[in-house]
Amino acid sequence: MARKLDDVIKGLPIDQQQEIEELAAHLIDTEMTLRDSRIATLLCSPVSAHSLHTNGRAVL
């Protein structure tokens, strides 16, 4: 039977577990930052396009 990732991680030394947790937290933070940037771009594009008297595609 296949082992679960959590079980594999629990079998590692504590320092490696902490390193994995820190890396995972960093990757999640990076993903959230990128997601926020994409959403902000999508929300701002129509406003910017209107100000520039063009369409949203020209701004993206």
C-alpha cells in the first residue's frame, strides 16, 4: 500500500521536518502574493484602460 506524504515527513529527522515546513510556508506565501498581483491586475486593467481611452487587452 502507498504511504502518505505526512507519514513520510513524520519519519524524517526533526530538522528536516522543520525545513520542509518553512519551505512550504514560503511557497504558499509566494503563491498568495502572485495570486493577489494577478487579481489586482485584472481589477485595475479596466480602470487603466478607461483612463487611457483604450480597451483592457491593450493594458494587459
